[in-house]
Amino acid sequence: MQLGLIGLGKMGGNMRERIRRAGHTVIGYDRNPDVSDVKSLAELVEQLDAPRHIWVMVPAGTATQTVIDELGDLLEPGDTVIDGGNSRWTDDEKHAAALAIKGIGFVDAGVSGGVWGLQNGYALMVGGDKKHVEALEPIFEALKPDGPYGYVHAGRVGAGHFSKMVHNGIEYAMMQAYAEGWELLEKVHSVENVREVFRSWQEGTVIRSWLLDLAVNALDEDEHLEKLRGYAEDSGEGRWTVEAAIDNAVPLPAITASLFARFASRQDDSPQMKMIAALRNQFGGHAVEKKD
Amino acid sequence: MQLGLIGLGKMGGNMRERIRRAGHTVIGYDRNPDVSDVKSLAELVEQLDAPRHIWVMVPAGTATQTVIDELGDLLEPGDTVIDGGNSRWTDDEKHAAALAIKGIGFVDAGVSGGVWGLQNGYALMVGGDKKHVEALEPIFEALKPDGPYGYVHAGRVGAGHFSKMVHNGIEYAMMQAYAEGWELLEKVHSVENVREVFRSWQEGTVIRSWLLDLAVNALDEDEHLEKLRGYAEDSGEGRWTVEAAIDNAVPLPAITASLFARFASRQDDSPQMKMIAALRNQFGGHAVEKKD
Amino acid sequence: MQLGLIGLGKMGGNMRERIRRAGHTVIGYDRNPDVSDVKSLAELVEQLDAPRHIWVMVPAGTATQTVIDELGDLLEPGDTVIDGGNSRWTDDEKHAAALAIKGIGFVDAGVSGGVWGLQNGYALMVGGDKKHVEALEPIFEALKPDGPYGYVHAGRVGAGHFSKMVHNGIEYAMMQAYAEGWELLEKVHSVENVREVFRSWQEGTVIRSWLLDLAVNALDEDEHLEKLRGYAEDSGEGRWTVEAAIDNAVPLPAITASLFARFASRQDDSPQMKMIAALRNQFGGHAVEKKD
Amino acid sequence: MQLGLIGLGKMGGNMRERIRRAGHTVIGYDRNPDVSDVKSLAELVEQLDAPRHIWVMVPAGTATQTVIDELGDLLEPGDTVIDGGNSRWTDDEKHAAALAIKGIGFVDAGVSGGVWGLQNGYALMVGGDKKHVEALEPIFEALKPDGPYGYVHAGRVGAGHFSKMVHNGIEYAMMQAYAEGWELLEKVHSVENVREVFRSWQEGTVIRSWLLDLAVNALDEDEHLEKLRGYAEDSGEGRWTVEAAIDNAVPLPAITASLFARFASRQDDSPQMKMIAALRNQFGGHAVEKKD
């Protein structure tokens, strides 16, 4: 089938390639003319036969909003827009409603796979009406991994991004789990070979996983991670997961601890711990460390 | 080679079988005569050629201590005792020292595998002197999974149990990660098919793992886990992991949160939350829920 | 001076009384005619001399929004609206902007004091332009406690509610601190007299506080809190505090743990702990507790 | 009455002074001859009339153990030893048992008050047999604050130190509560006057406390705590509180979060966050920060 694909960065470019390898026609548009197949959104729309399917793969927030607004003006009733970016699930309902007024369908797709997706396939979590989702299944089939898993129609509009968001929240806590264990092993002298302990865990243990394999890769490159700083960004989905939990009164202690550990990792000096030091000094005369 | 194996319960019995399948001679002893190959520890020791290797696979604590004390009296210089139970790593040094006085070697082995071990092999994390560990490698080879991983000589005496303990700490937080994500998905109405979301994650995602596969198995048996109570035991190793972290001033927020969630799950009514309710009532006149 | 006061519930009614005792004129309006001084908002506005000051003390959200919208239609340039309810600070800027178009001033006031306020005074945290705030200081003086503290002009519009929100976040974690300590003391047999331990802490300790005094009051009424359920509501401000922290990448581990403990206290059975139980059963054959 | 007092450091020296002001006889011993009243423990014991009461106020652990062992040799049946240091409650039973064999009584006293104790009195939490505790009450009366609170006979041997330990655990979480709130207020631009917000909270709020007063003192000395590093020691009792909670399966999320925040504050670079950074780089190609 035909697909329009907007956004040909690290993710979008590889996705175009994987869909084409499956025999579909992909017309890609990007602001960067070196990678774009057409000169404008208008040209993209023009080159596709109706009913059109256009996959938006641009940064969440303003960029996605702008593209969806423009598509609302360019597309016709019966066309469908897929938002495959990392949009917040609360945006999906707004986008779906705005497009529905014009007779345009909307599907949200959470996409996992990162730099490994071209080779291994992209896991897809999709939300939307059955008729819109089913029409796109050839594309989902092309993108997903080869095995029996990796694609789900999770529910209504928003369910795709919501599921992907929770996936990322789980990912935060799993990474934190390995990281905490690694630090404790590195700290204790009786364990002389932490990297080999991690390597051994790749078979027969309860904690074997793809993330563990990646941890071993990382330790093979730099056994004690001495080249790195303990500094970790967060991408939004961890924050949204905690916010969704708060909205729903669901306790998420491990995922939230993982998010907060990242926040703390980016502080040169912790303001709250200054207050702790100040209070200890006030009541106990405990020494404080002064700034130079 | 020959191995004495003490403790033929769920774990020990299957381990005997797996080692025998690899062509070794195992003489097993258990207090239960129906499964025991010999009538007493003394007979076990008698039937083995020196230097003997005796694997202890009994509950951690008093039972292990008793067996090791008895072996100290029965064995000869040059023999080796392996503690494959879930002993606390701090016990290993004591056991090694007590046996070393008598010229008996000591190796600690953390064993992972549970009910799947006979079929898939047991992951082994081993601590001890090189000469003791190397002599046992045919047994470790027989027990471990078939692939390249699953066995490590982690370091000095205690390093095996310490590594296994950290493995379990990581396991706690990974399980908590999936559990938190599952609860949040179940709570949100747009996601209509949580079990299928979990199933889809088994390929192409960052969070694919053996534990995820097990979660899907569990949901296939009981889609919304309606037959279960939210009640979780803990087995000691999670607690020791947090204690080791405290001893070493290592922050473990996600693992500790996972341990505390289990503690809370076993309380019919939370005393601390009674105090919260009482305080809210005192300062704000907020209604409290009374016991019937 | 004159003040219009809208909302004469538990808080508003007592505030009217305290302001009147200080010699000011308060005209109160409430939907409940039994407590209201006037029959309508329009009558309230009519009876006040310009420039009018009208304090809104109704539930946050829709109720506050409705009243402010109505006041926007009824008031004149030069008048000022004070929102003393528990509004989210993000609403304050919207309200200020909407009223500013009509020349009406806006001040937000976070109010603490609960059922003790009439007697002890109300702590006030106020946000807004200097000229609006200064004109209201006779009222703030009347409401605040008698001592040198209890009132602050915290900053721009929104700063009052933001400060009050953080106050409540701190309150959550302080309550949790006492509650955790109380549960631990109650659990340990050597401490035979937990209530008296709490009572003794009221002088000479680092942890003496008004909340501690309230805890002692509560224990005097019910020594082991046996009449209560461990069930705690949360009022919104704890949630907003965590959300503000997430927006600002500030780690709030203790406050968030306190919020999550309340969420968990309201669950009859924990879905996430069902998943933990299910996973333990899958990999270890561990027994699970079934629902009856 | 007469009291022997061993250890005349910052705490012990002031306690000697406060007890003497109350009209009692205190003979103090310290290894530092400049502050000591006698030359040796033996001389101290000799100068006191039987039955003797000897208060030990030296660092917990080895120093306390050594002094108690020596007193066991020097004292007579009917004498009583009070351990007022920060000993772990688990040591108390051992000390009591060892002394009981010789007919010597033992009382454990948790002491709070720090540098403010001489002036305001010391809060005392005491454990031991009724007869031993009652004989010491004149001394407890002299040390405690003037008001009705500040002294409790908490229970059996160990209950004093256990109560003091929990006091410190609560203290950790209360400090963390204020510290988190302060950081969030400092981060948000609408709140222009964080110090004055804290000051205002000293009356009429739910969170007024002595620690809050100290926080205001600290901010008066250094409004934004710019002279300090965010570095906080921990003194043992926070760790023991968490360990006691683990032993008793009591969840302590806020207190534990506070302890871990201190651990993290003392790390120049977080090993666990290096692992997070490494994993993000492995699966997503996310940039990492390199060490210089």
C-alpha cells in the first residue's frame, strides 16, 4: 500500500527503509531536502491516492501540532493521520476530535525500537477506531518484528501512546534496578568480577532480559564505566507516567524513584541537601562542607 | 566425578537428576528416607572417595549451620563443602574459617532457576578460592544452562551468595516495575486490552525479558488476576540487599520501594495510615473511617 | 475596612467572625440563606463601597471559576478579588489575566488553620501586585495569628497558592514521618509505652512540633488507634506538589512516598501486588493467596 | 544524689553542668585530664558511695563496650550503669545481661538536645527495670526540660535507645520534608521571597515546629544557603531505624528516602546513574556525558 511519512530523522528514515523493504510505497517528507522525497507537505498529499494514510514522525508537542494542523487543511474526508511520535496521550483525543470534524481519521502509535528497529523491527502499540487501524495493518506488519509479537491494537484513541508511555515508565524502573544492583556489586570487595557476574546472568536467571544484554555490551566497552558521568536525561514519558498515576491515584514507587534519580543526577549540587546540612548544623553543631 | 548432595527437596532433587544426566555420580542424603540414597551423613561421607565434594542444599540459617557443623566433624583435610542454599553472604566467611581450621575447603554458590532449572539449567554464581572452585567445575558445567552464560566465579568466599542476593534484589525491582505498569494500564479506560499489550511487548521493545514472558503466562491463566490476593511474601534476600546497601551507603530507592510494597501488601490494615487519618482529623476535622 | 466574603462554610464562617472581631465590616454571601448576609452576589456587590474587596472562599475548581466569572461581570475597575480557596496556582494567572482586562485586581491567598483558625488565627501566604496586596493588609492583619509570624506576601500572582501547596506537601511528609515512627514503635515489644514516648517528645527534642502535639491528642483519645481504619484521603495539594516538582525536575522522594502511601491506603486489594504474587508463582512455584 | 559520669565531651560536659546546677554531686571522668575530676575509672568508683550510679556518655560501639567491660570489673552488686550514648538498642540487652551476672543493674537512656541541651534541657527516653529507673529519677529530673514533658520510661532494657533511634528516624524525614519544600519554592519564579515564606510558617500553620524555627535561623544567616555544599552525613541511627523496620517488616518509605538522599549527597558521581546513561546510549543512541 501507499504511505506518506513526515519526519525522516533517525527513527523516520529507518522506518521508511523498513516499510519499503516490505514492498510498500513510501513517500517521505522532511524539512531537510537532502532526505526528503518531495518539496512540501502539499506535494506529499498530492502524490498520494485517496484515501491517504499519512504517518507523522516528528518531535512531540509544537512540531507535531503544527504538522497535524496543516494536514487538517490539506487532507480530504476518508484520509487518516497516524501520529507515531512520542506525543502525550492527552493530545491524541484533541487531535482526533479536530480531524474528525473534517472527516479525517486519526490513529496514535507508540513506537519502540530505537537504533535497533531497522534490523529487529519496531514494537507498535496502536490506539484508534477499528476501521482506521485495520486499514493500516499492512504497514504495521511491515514495521513490526518478525515473530508473533510486537504489535497490538491496545484500545481507543490515546491507548497506543498511553501503552508506550507505560512501557517507558517500566523501562525506567528496570534500568534503575540493574543500575542499583551494579553499584552495590561494584562497592563490595568480595565480588571481584562484576562484569562477569552480569554476563553470567544472561542465561538461567530470573532477571535475564534484553536490557541486561545491553548492560553487558556497555561493560564490555568500559568495564567500570569510568569514561561516563552519572548524568541521565529523561524524555518526558517517565514524567507523564507519574502524572497519569497521580491522576488515577495509583502508587508507583519504583518508577517514580527512578525518575527522581535522574533529576538528581543532573544537579551539580543539591539544594535540598544544603538545607539538610544547614539544619544539622543548627541543632547539632555538626560541621558543614563549605563551598570553596 | 563424584558429588555428595545434602538436601533433596524441590531444588536439590532436580539438581541431583540434572547432574546425573551429565554422567556424574551423585550420592544424595535427605532426612526423608523415601528420597535419600543413604541413611545418614556419616554413610554419605563413607561412600565418597577422598577428596570429597559435598554440596549442601538445605534451608539457610540453622539447618545449614547444623549440617556444616556435622560435616566439619565427619570430613577430612582436602575435602570441600559447597553451600548452595540461600545463605546470607556474611555466614560464608564464618563457615569458611571454621572449616579451614580443619583443612576443609569451602565454596559458596548462589543458585537461580527455580522450578525451571531441571529443564533449562541453573544459573550459578560462585565464590571461593580458585583451587576449590576449579575442582568443582565439572559439576557447575552439568548444572548450568547449555549456552555460553549462566556460570561465574564471582570472587572470594561470599561473592557467590552476595551476587545471588543482588540478583534477587534486582528481581524485586523488575517485578515491581511490571506490576506498577500493569496496574496503571488496568486503571485507564482507553486501554481496552492490557493483556495483549503485555503480550505484544515480548518482541521489539526495550523491556522484553523472561519475567515479561511469565507475566503473559500469568495473564493467560487469569486475565485480570481476579483469583489472587495482592499479597506477596519476601524471602530474605531482598531484605539483605537493602541491609548491604545501608552498610555500604549505597542508595537503592527502587529495590527498597519494592521490598516495602511487599511488606505493606501483608498488612490487613496499615498502622501508619491510621496515624495519618488521626492527624488529619485532629487538625482539619476531616472525617475518618471507623472500624465496624 | 469593608470586605465582601463569598462562601460561609466551616472556613469562611469562622473567618467572617474573626475579621468582624477585629472591627471590620464583613458582608458575607453563601448559597445557604441561613448563614448568608445578602440574597445574591449582585446584592453583595451593591452593598459594598467602591473600591470593593471581595474574598472568595469556595471549593477550588468549578465553583471558584464560576464565582470569579460572575464577579468579573458584576465588579468595576479598581475593585479587587481575593481567591482564598485551595485553588491550583496555575489557575491564578488565568483568573488574574481575565480580571485585569476589566481593570479588576486579583490576589491569591493560601490559608492554613483549619478548625483551629478562629481561635489561633489563620496563616496566610499571599501572591499578587504590591498595590493590591497592601490595600488588603488590614484584613490580613485581622486574620493572621497574633504573633510576629503567620502572614507573608510571597511574590507574584500564584505565589500564595504555590506556597500553601508546598506547605501541604511538607505537611504530608511530616505526618508520614510521625506515622512511620509510631508504627515501628508499636511493633517492637521492648517499647511498652508508645503513647508516653510520643508525649515525652513534646519538649527538648529535635522533632517537637504542633503536629506532634496533635498526635498526642489523638493517642489520648484512642491509645492504639484501634477505632480507626488506616485509610487516608488526599486533598489535591499533595498531588499538585509532586506535579510541580516533575515540571521543575526537582526530586521529592519523601513527599511523593507520603502521597503514594495514601493512595495505597485506599485500595482494598493492591492490583500491583497481585502481579507480584502471580510472577512469584510463575517462576518459583511460590504459593499464592487466593480470593475466597 | 551522687552520680559518676564518664565522658565529658560536648554532650557530657554540659550534662555535668546541668546536673550540678540542680544540686547533685557529679564526679566526672574523661581521658582528657583537663576536664576530668579524677585520674581513672578506678578512682571514680572509689569516690562514689555504694550503691553507685555511673552514667556512660562515650561514643557508641567499641568505646562504650570497653567502658562497660571495665565497669563490670570495678563495680559491686547493687550498683547501676546507665548508657546515655547513641548505642544500638541491640547492644543494650547484651550489656544488661553481662552486668546482671555480677548483680549490677543497667539502664539505657536515649538523650536528645544537642548544643541546646544545657540551656533547654535534655529529652530523655529511658529503658530498664522499674527499680533501676526509679532510683535515677532525681538525675533524669535534673537533665530534662523544665516543662511537663521531655522524660519517659519507655519500657524494658533497650526501649530507651530504640525510642531515641526512632526519634532520629522521624527527624530525618522531617528535615527532608522541609528541604524538599524549600528546593521547590526556590526553583519557582513566582515565589520571590522564600525565606519570608518559611518565616511566616512559624505561626498558625500545620507545619510549625522547632526544626522550622531552625530553618529560618539558617536562612537568616545565608538566605539561599550559597555558602554550603549539599552534603549530609548520617550518624547511624537513621540506618538502624531502617534495619529495625526491615527486621519487623514495617514499610518506612519516607524515612528511608531521607537516608538514601544523604547517601547520594556524598557521592561525587553516581555509579548507578552511569549505568543508566550507558544503557540509554546502548538502546537509543542517546548522548552520554563523558568525563573530562
